Amino acid sequence: MNKNPFGVGTLSGRGAAPQTRHGQRRQADRCVPQFIIDALIDFGEERFLGGECRSYSFTKATWKRYAHYMGPAIAGHERFRNVYLVVAGENLIITVAWRH
């Protein structure tokens, strides 16, 4: 059984997490590719914001683990290390933004 249907080092996103209209707009406005959204949920550090809301972001350690997983395919995408997202409930994406 293939535990990873996308293979190690691919830059295609699963797109499994549903998004609000606002989340879709912010992702498009901020030019964040789907594979980064998926990576944040899979590899990013989760922080609880209260209620059902939480955020995902990369730390130095989580980015290193993700970069190791991706291998050479991630070269040139280091700028996405500063992206975070806010989700509610069952991974409903509320917004996508850049840390400054």
C-alpha cells in the first residue's frame, strides 16, 4: 500500500483542506501555492488560537524536516517559510498570510 500517493519531493498539492471564500482570495492574492498550504498542515507547527481556531506556521525545525522530505524539489521556495494559515474546525482554511 502506498502511504504517500504524491511521492516524496513532488510539488503538487492535494487540496484536501476546504477553504472559505476569504481563504481562497487570500491564497490567490498572496500567491501561495497549494503545496505550501498542504505542507503547513502536514509539517507546520500548530498553535491553538482559541475556540476551534488554530494556526500553522513553519519553524526552523519544521521547515528543515519539510525540506529534507522534499529534497531538491524545494530549492528556490524558501520564501514560503514565512507563510502561515489560520484554520477552524476540520481544517477549514480561514486565511493565508505572510509573517513580516
